[in-house]
Amino acid sequence: MNEATILALQISGIGLAGVFLFMTIFYFVIIGIDKLFPHEEEEK
């Protein structure tokens, strides 16, 4: 493989890892907010 292909794969890998890292952090932030402010059922 030539140098450009290897560099492109590295950049793609960093991008994918960044997306999955962001999604994981965002998931745990949502879980934390849900624990801090639990949903209260409305009485009808």
C-alpha cells in the first residue's frame, strides 16, 4: 500500500474513533441527567 492510502486509513480511523467516543460520552451524559432529574409520572 502506498503512503497516501495508509494516511487516509489513519485519518478515517481517528474520525471513526472520535465519533464513537463522542456518542459514548453523550450517552453517559444523558444517563447522568436522567439520574439527576428523574421522570415523574403525571396523575390524571
